[in-house]
Amino acid sequence: MGDPPNHRILMVSDFFYPNFGGVENHIYYLSQCLLKLGHKVVVLTHAYGKRSGVRYMTGGLKVYYVPWRPFIMQNALPTFYGLLPIIRTILIRERITVVHGHQAFSTFCHEAVMHARTMGYKVVFTDHSLYGFADVGSIHMNKVLQFTLADVSQAICVSHTSKENTVLRSGLPPEKVFVVPNAVDTAMFKPAADRPSRSEIVIVVISRLVYRKGIDLLVEVIPEVCRLHPNVHFIIGGDGPKRVRLEEMREKHSLQDRVEMLGSVQHAQVQSVLVSGHIFLNSSLTEAFCIAILEAASCGLLTVSTRVGGVPEVLPDDMIVLAEPDPNDMVHAIQKAISMLPKIDPQVMHNRMRELYNWHDVAKRTEIVYDRALKCSNQNLLERLSRYLVCGTWAGKLFCLVMIVGFLLWQLLELWLPADDIEEVPDFTLQHNICEEMLEKDPMKQVV
């Protein structure tokens, strides 16, 4: 038992360990460093396989795995009000002061933010992705985001491009949106002791093999680069529906000995794959902030990437070569990167990344956002409904109806199970240096 923490934070998202990805890593590392700053952090997500109930991770990070199964793309089935009794109990038991939702297409995030505001809690939302404005899916998601963020206390985006995108999609006032970039665990991602030989240039691609990641571009780029440079080899890690196209390309151009397909790569093995290469290739068609680029640069690889979204903000110009999402321009960028390789020192690049990006800085900047959120004034139901009413002629009225029903259900829960009857859990803190241990260990091995 120790002194009461400054903030008591509930992180909510459908995306968390044991699933791996940028959002999952962001929540985990941010939570660990917030714990070290003296705050209490609890994570709420859905069950993964047999993993349900309450688990503890490194540093005493408490995770609630709600026994709901993923419906599609690791998202739980939207229920509007199904999460209300559960989140109310957790908020009261853990004495939460700030609810922090992550990712625009997480149903858990949207429902938790909605119910937390109904109960008067301060809410912060972090957007990790970019969306368009023209296709049906984006139009639908933008309207959902407008509903969720209509009454949010503060918002965070991972890049300035992402902030512009979120403000346009949601209608949030720009002064309520903060830019806090991602970071990289430089203790895990570091160059190999022995630098790979330049007699054979290895280009590494680690990505989900889906359309959004520009795999169709790779299908055209790889054969041309192999034709121009006989000493270039490709290592491709990742899996997805576009893997078939890459395998067809490899067969068509007889590149089996020059293009190695690794399939799915565990996060703990990513560093060992990266240090075997000289150049990291990112062909994404849209990207708010690419953590994979940070991991590659921290391992000492020169990066070639498409000039999309927030990517130009990620690295200094001498550490990345940008290209338009066009096959010819990407081939020229790779050729330029190959000519730059003699000037690249992996250890110097790693040291620069350690200074540029670290999770301690991200946690301190996020802490400021929490402080701002707690200073926001409390509003009654009628004042809050006015924010939803301006979301559209018909949508605004529908949003108001959803919030009114949620408010009535909350009042029924207060009568059925008063807050005073819900037992509060005791706090505990670990005395050892959490953050340093966390950076040296695989988080998946720390789950109990």
C-alpha cells in the first residue's frame, strides 16, 4: 500500500495482448510508464481464447478480459448497452478518475466512452489511424466517431496529419486535440553486434499483407529492383490475404532464391529479422504513424517509405527516403537508399532514436492531457444532449435518444445495485523498477 496515485486510469480497447500490433504495444508501454509515474492503470478488453477474467502483467498492470468473444477483426459485437453494467462496476471498484479509449474502430472503446460520460467521468480518446471521406465504410465510421467524440473531454492523435484528419472527421475543436507521437522500445530494438555484409543487400518488409499496406505496390516494385540490382534480396515477414499475390509474383519472375517469405512473425522475433537487413521498406497507402519504421530505424536500418499520412513526420530526412505511392518512384527511392548505405552507421542511428523517441516522454505528455481533462467542467444531461443534437438532422436526434436510454439504464442500475454496495479493491504497488524491467522482457511472458 502506498500514497494515493495522481490519476486512476482505465485504458479501454478491443486491441490488447495477446494480440500484437501498434495499438496493443502503445497501450502496454504507455501503461507501464504511467505506473512508474505513480498513477494507477487498469486495462479493459475482451477475452482472447481461454484468457478471460482478471490477469496481472509486468509491474502490476491489471487487465480485465471481459468474457465476450471477438466478432470481426478482433472487435467485439456492438451492443450499445451490454457493457454498461460491467464498466460501471469496474469504474466504481477501481475508483477510476479518467477513462482512456483507444482506436476509432474499437467497439469496446466507443461503448466505454459513451457510458463513462453518462456517469460523469472524464474521458480521453486516442486515434491511431487515418480514414477517408468518400467510401461507404469511412462515411459510416466518421459518423460513429462524431457521435463518440461529441462529448469527449480531450483527444490525442499520434501525428499532426492524424490530428487534421480526426478534427475533420469528428468536428472536434482543434484546441481539444493534442499530438502525442508513438515511441519505440530502444532496449529491445537495437543493432546487431556484427553488421551484415554489404556484398548482398537485404531489404526487409514486415507488415500485414493487406491492401492498405500497399502489397500491390510491392508486387510491381520487387521484380524491377531485382532486375536492376542482382545482389539485392528481399525478406518479407507477415501474413494476410495479399500473400497469394506475392507468391504468384515470386513464381512468375522466378525469384524464389531472392525473395524469402517468412509468414507471420512474432513480435519478440521482429528485431532478429530486422538486424539481418540493410533497408526497411514500407509501402503503406495510408498511415497515421508507423511504429514499424521506428523499430527498423532503432535497429539501424535505412528506411524507404511511401509519402502518406503522418509518415513524413516520423524520421529526419537523412534517416528515411520518401516516395510517392507509385512503383517507378519507389524503385528510384530504393536505388537512392542503396547509394546511401555506405554513410549509414547503425549504432549512431540507434543512439539518435533513443534520444528522439521514448515512452517516458510519451507518458509525461499524456499525463498533461489527463490534467487538462480533469479541469473540464461537469455538465448535466440536457447540456450534453445539445452537443449530440448538432451531429445531423436525423443522426443528432438518434444520438440523443441513444444517450437518454443509456442514462435511464444507468439510473436503474443505481437503484438495483447502489454504488455503495460495490466493494472497492485495495491498491498495491511494486517496489522494484518497473519500467527498466519491462523494457528488457517480453510482456507476453509476464502474464499470470
